[in-house]
Amino acid sequence: MIGTLTDQPVKFVIDTGGQDHRWLGNGYWKEHGAEIITSADALADQKARASLELTMLDALVGKDALAGTEPVYADTTFDERYTLTLGGREIEITHPGPAHTPGDSFVWLPAEKVMFTGDIVFVGRILGVLDMSSSKGWVEAFEAMAAYEPTHVVPGHGPATDLATATRDTYDYLTNLRSRMADYIDDGGDIIGSVDVDQSQFEYLADFDTLAKRNAQAVFSQMEWE
């Protein structure tokens, strides 16, 4: 894919999170001379879950497809912010806090007003609140990203879009679920009934039937202790 756009070498690879599809290709790029960059929290998450992720991929795609894939970790890490310059273009990387995974980051191109959000934004499909996700942190991470007022948003899942669409499909979903779950908890609800909290406003999102109830239980488990 990159070869169809340029014959220039890849100099930097940014891991925007700790999920397998965000970093398990590091070995290929490092062999080709790229510097790997990620947040310290993402690196810790990657190391903690590498074995589990590889086991899950083995079950999903098989040993032949997974052959040669080994955990290779970043050369450069940062706590909250990191800036690099390539070809006269400034690139800003920010880790606002935990979201879909503990180490999620977004990447900002200020001259072009383009935002690469990693898994902080899902467009056209329902997001997944995982065991290691923070629904509260995710809302805050989205707000930190949106404060840049990007003209173009490149989400972690889904097509390139605008901020309004990203807000509708990710931020509005999370804040709606958290608001309704807060009311449900205040009324004495338990985790079993949490799956019935109304999310119907977002039925248009792909994978809604598969993930909505699981998300409800995950958010209940988090908010019960907030």
C-alpha cells in the first residue's frame, strides 16, 4: 500500500495503542530501518498482553498466517507528548490517558489540520469497551483530541471523516451509555440487568447486536466503582 504512494523509506512507525493490530507489525518495520515510537503506557500494555494476543491470533488466523510474527517493542517512548519533524512536516503525538487501551495516543499534523486518532475514534461501527478500557478516560481522551478542531479525522476503525461524524459515532455513544448507566446504578440496578440499558439510538452502527450488551456490562463494572 505505501509503495503505491511513495518510493521513500518509512522512517518512523507510531504505535497508537496496545491492541495487536496497533503494534505486532513492528518487527517488519524495524527490519526495514524504521524507528518505532509509542507511549510508555502502551509499551507496558503491549508487554503485559503480548502472549495473550499472539495466542488469540493463532486461534483466529492459524500458525501459518502468524509465522514470523514476534513481539518487537518501541525504540522511543514518551509519557504524554512527543514531537518529531519529517521532511519539514511537524508531527505531534499525544497520549491523553487511557481509552480503548491504557496507552492510546492520537497523532496531529498541525499544518494540514489532520488528526489520526488511533482507537480513540470508531466510525460506522460500534466501539468495544474491553476489560482494559476506561470508558471515563475514553470520553476525556476524545475531548482532548477534539479540542484541536481537526478538519479531517482518520479514525482507528472506519473511513476518514470529519469531527462531527467522529463525535456522533464515538463520543455521543460513550456519553449516552455512561449517562444512562449512571441513572441505572443510582436506581439500584445490577450487572445482570445492565444489558437492557437503552442504546437504541446507536443501532445504526455495525456490530451493534454483537457488542452493545457486552459494552453495557463493561461500563457498569467500571462505573460501579467510580
